[in-house]
Amino acid sequence: MHTFLDYYKREVQLSFEDHPFSANPMHVWVICRYRNQWLLTNHKKRGLEFPGGKVEKSEKAEQAACREVLEETGADISSLRYIGQYQIPTEQICKNIYYAEIHTLETKEDYLETDGPVCVSHFPKNLRQDEHYSFIMKDHVLTHCLSYIDTQGLI
């Protein structure tokens, strides 16, 4: 398990074990790849980030992950893999983290709270200071997840 402070100096616990914090988390975060690029969404308030959001009462976390990716980017997932979970205990937030390969990307009229998809081949070295990126991308959840994805041979 990894423990560190997030962008707002809150303790974060991250694990790549099978649901270590909650069997039924209320949030999801989906690290997406499309045509050898990272597929992000441009959140209207927060900036560039991977798709994600709340799990609705009538769905499972995997369903929420697919729905959030579709709503925020117009992407259809060809494969979805659970890779870990993180929590912020003081905020009672727990998220499943998934890795998704994208099959197709369709243009939509409405991307809800985002301005739609953005593909990038790499992340800037100064991502933590880059105002274009969301705070969600600025802590060690992203760096540990990218390292895990690499060591698992997913990309």
C-alpha cells in the first residue's frame, strides 16, 4: 500500500490489491488509452483529467466506469480492467481505478460537465504546476498507477 498527501494535503491510501478499502466504492476513475495515446476529458471547472465519477444506486462500479467514459468522452471501451483502489479517509471517498482500452471515439453534442475528449501522447514533466490539468492528476495516484500499468505490461 502507498500512503501520501494529495494536492490538498489530505492523506491518500492507494492499493493495487483487490478492493482493500470497500467492496462497493461510490466513485470510479478510468485511465484510458486510445490509439496509443492517453484519452482525457476536459472538465469545465477542473481541467484535463481521466474520466470518472460517482457510481449510481442502480449500477456496479464497472458499469459506472463505462458510463462515465462514454458520457465524458464519447468513447466505447473495448476492455476494462480493475487495477486498484484509493481512499481519502478524512473525506470518506473511495474510488476504484480502472485501465481501459478504447475501441471507438464518437463525437457527441453534449459531454455533460466536460468539454469532451482530449488525447495526449505524454504528460508534461511539470504536470503538477500545469494549470491545464485537474488537481486529480497532480498527486501520486497518477504516477503510481502509470508505473503499475507499465509493470503489468498493459501498454
